[in-house]
Amino acid sequence: MHATATSSPVDPAPLSRHPAVLAAIFIGYVALSQTGFALAGQPSMAGPFRPASGLALAALVVFGLRAWPAVCAASLIVAMGVTRDPGLSLVTAGGQTLGAVAGAALIGRLAGGRDVFRAVRSTLRAVFVIISTAFVPAASLALAAHWRLGDAWSAFPGAWIGEVTGTLVIAPCALIVLTTPTRRLVREEWPAIAEGVALLASLVITALVVFAGFIPSDVKTYPLEFLCLPFLLWAAFRFSPREVTVAVAWLSGIAVWGTVRGAGPFAGAGPAESLWLLQAYIGVTSITGLAFATAVDERRRAEAQLQELATTDALTGLVNYRRLLDVLRLEMARSRRTGRPFAVLLVDMNGLKKINDRFGHLAGSRALCRVADVLRRSTRETDIVSRFGGDEFAIVLPESGDEGGRAVLNRVSAALALEATSPALSVCGGYAVFPRDGDSPTLLLRAADQELYAAKHATDAARVPEVVELSATA
């Protein structure tokens, strides 16, 4: 779903020690830990799915490493609730915090930081960082197990894979949600929202059938896990990485919940083998879905950038001639439908050749940009300002006539006359009105150009300002 109005997210640096932010991280970590325990059916520091680790990593990437006390305090509280041993809790909390800090620092240095999931290359680097830094909390759990039970190896593999799967599922989702600009939805987006709800509902139903045994049969272990993949492809092609990560989170939660209760395609093996297969499935699904969604989003942004370059003037940033013709066709169709005219104003900059000859083409380019800025400021939001070519500009004025064209031309001339920057600039212009002066883009622009030509030749030589010396600051 695409936003029509966005605002940039707030700079997180000053928020890293804000009490509200630290409290939100603490509460979120504890809540996700309890969710992981509930899905696994028992509280265990080496559970098959540890979503809180993903939230800790995302929070430190977004808000900075200085927010580590919230992660440390939350992991200590969770560990105390499970082990009831202060020493073991300190060891496991230290491992959790150190792993999150190391992962956030490496992602910030090697994978783009907060923009990690905007490119496939940085996404794959982040996956490698997550897999590598998961050894730190897993080692702390193994050390705690050796301290308590005298057997470190038995706890390490499950703890490591649980850290990896939980982080791969939750960290991308939390990080993308936290860094997405705020959006204002409009009526045109409601169909996309309805499609997203239908996608999530279909995925949840399919996941319950596949992993929770909600099928009308005595056999609950059919190998149907592949049925969930088309929904991830649907989310990637139709939406964005944010929707894909949300879908992966829902799928993973249902898969864990069903498998530990003896249902689903992985429940046919023994308990330990079922968890290993489940964790492998979650990890591969998360990596595949995230990489595919990032690739699609990266291609979509590249296509949008190419489209913008194809319809935008590189020097002034205004609409170019190609886009101007499309706008004129659309306005003509709207005018025929509504019966309201619109005007096209051609504006020509006076003395550009003299500026180029005397001060160089760089000064001439700066002069063109000055005129473009004045045109933007002197028109309405609904008006389309374009660079017609060379030193000429075209402005489409919806629902305007002769008065609108004259008013804009007067505002532009007055604004340029008030500028103190050297050299002084001036313009002349001509306008045409649809449908009076032409019923096609070519005829309309020709009529406006004829008016412009007449205005230029009717202008007295005294009205063309002399080019003055550039100031030292120009």
C-alpha cells in the first residue's frame, strides 16, 4: 500500500535514553518473551522460538546502542521469572544484551543501519550478522546450563537456533515498522487495505490448517507446508517488505504453536527432531520471504526513479516536455467532461544568451534555476510548471482563463523585480486558453507561442535590463 502523504520519522538519537522509549522497549521485550513461552507451551530460556531477541536488536538499531539498559533490565526480569536464580539470570541477561549490542553495532557498520532492509545486499549481510551474533546469547545460556546442570552442549544448539529464528522473524518486522514514516490514508487506498486484510486472513486460515491440524481428517501431519509460500509471494508483489514481515511473523507463530502440540507436518518425528525441522522451516521461510520482498521493493523503487528521471528536467527539477504533453491531454479530457476551460502560459527568460556570454554557462544555469523557483512560488499547488525547452517554461493553469494567465505572469515579473541577486532577471510571456485557442496540445502550445512571440517583439528595448556584474557571493 502506498501513502499519499508522508512525514519523515523523528530522529531517534535524542530518544535513546528517553524514559518513554526505554519503558516501551522493556514492556515489549517482556511481552514478546511471554508470547514465546506461550507458543512453546512452557517457559524456557532455550525455547524453540525467542521473539524478544528480535525486538531487542531492532530497538538498538533504531534508537541507538545507548538504549541497552532497557534490554538488559527486561532480559534480567524474564530470566529471573524462569530460573529463579540471580546468578544464572545475570549471566543470561548479560549474554542477551551483549548479543543485541553486537548485532546492532555490526548492522549499523556493515549493513546500512536503519535502512538495512531497503536493499538485497544489506539484507543478506544482516542475516549473516544475526546468525553470527546469536552465538553470544546461546553461549551464555550454555554457560548457565553448565553451571546449573553440568551439561553445556545440550542447551547450546537449541538456544542458538531459537535465537536465530526469533530474531529473523521479529527484528525485520519491528525495524521496518519503527522506521516507516507516518501515513495518512485516503479513500483510494481502501481497496488495497481490504486486499491486505484478505491476504492476512487467508494466510492465517491456511497456516491453521497446515500446522494446527484444523483439517477434517485423522491424519494431521500431511506435508503441506509449501501451501503458505504463495501468500508470501502475494504480499511481496502487491505490497512491501513490511507486509511480508508481518505475514512471516503470523505464520511462524502459528507454526510453533501447532508443532509443539503435536500437529502439522513436522510433528511426525520425535520432539527434538520436530523442533529442529520447525526451526529450519521458519528460518528459511523468513530469509526467503524477506530477501524476495526486498528485491521486489528495490526494483519497484528503481522503476519509479527511472520514471521520474524520464519525466523531470535534470537542471530545474520541473516537469519536462514529455510529461507536459501528458498533462495537457489529461486537462483537455477533464475540460471536455466538466465544461471548464484551462490556460497554458509560456514564459520566456530575457537575456539568457548575454548572461552565458558574459559570465559563463554556469551562471546561466543558475539563472534558469532562479526563474524556475520563482515560477513554483508564484503558482498554485494544482498548477503544473514545466521546462518547455531552453529558456522557455510552460505552466498549465487548470480552471483558469485569460485573467489567470495574466495574473501569474504579473506575479512572476514582480517577484523577479524584487530579487536582489545579480544578474537581474526578467521574463515575458504569452498564454492560450482551451478550447478557444486550440483543441490539441500542439495547437494550444502554438497559440501560446505566437502570443509570446508577439509580446517579445512588442517589448521596448528599454524594458530589457542590462546585465550587471556578479557579486562575490553569487
